[in-house]
Amino acid sequence: MTLHTIDTVRVVATGTLIFLIIGGAGVAVLALALLGTELFQFGHPGGDGPISVEVVAGFAGAFGFGAAIVNELLGARTPGSIVAAVAGGAVAAVPTAWLAARLSRAARTMRTDPTPTRNDMVGAIGLVVTPVPVDGYGEVRVRVAGQPVKLNARADRPIPVGAQIFVVEALSETSVHVETY
């Protein structure tokens, strides 16, 4: 007696497939919006506008996936169960859109420190890492805005490796004039 295996293929309902496509498109647009590409703008250009792309994409993604889940749980084959799937998708989409609006607004209005300029190097204390000759450049390591920075350095007198220095003047973005400290 031999047993024959039967492969079963589960057919996805058309409504579920449409909802999954909507959800996937929403997630794709949300990913692009969060990565900084400005595909679409609603409202005033350069501003948040009344509705941001992140909100619309978050709503569409949650709606599509939420409706697909409800559609599959109900085995939606009737118009009434598809309406229930749409309602379930909306229940998932509204809080997701609200959260997307809050998070994207928080990311846009986040305070950051100003970018350091060459003037911020003046007064920095550091160490010589390559000897500084009188007629050429050596290298020093200083901290600018808390970050270690390696710069080309000139001096009026030769300065040996390991000497502590003080930045007197910023000659360019990458070079300074130093004195021993």
C-alpha cells in the first residue's frame, strides 16, 4: 500500500492581495520619506504642510496590512466581510498615522549643536604628534567641540613630539598656528 502525498496550495483572496499591495506601497513610501527623499509634498513646500508624506504612508501601510489580516481571519468572500476588513484596517491605520506624525515632527524639530567652525579651534589645547619645524608644517591633535581633530600646524619656534600646545590662530580649516602651552 503506497501513500500519495498531495501538495495543497492555499489561494489568497483577491481582497487580501489588494490590501497587501496597499500596505507594501505604504511601507515603501514611508521608508523613502524617512530616508530623506521628498517624493511628494502636500501643503506648503519646505514645510510640514497639513499632512506629511510620513503620515499618509504610515496610514496606508497600517491600513493595508491591518485589512489583509482581518480579511484572512474572516475568510472574506462576501462584500460584508470585506467592509469589516476595511474597518479593521482603519482601526489599525489611525493610531499609526498619529504616531508617524508625532515621530516625524519630533525628528524635524530636534535641537542640535551648531557645526564647529575654524574659529572654534582658536584657544584649543592639544599635543604635537609630528614635530613642528620653524619653516614648515607639523601635526597636532586638539579637541574641537569635544571631538579629537588632527591638524597641520605651524609655529614660530620648533616644537617636539609630545609637547603640549595652544592654538593661537586658525590659518585654514585644516591648519593652525600654535605655541607651546
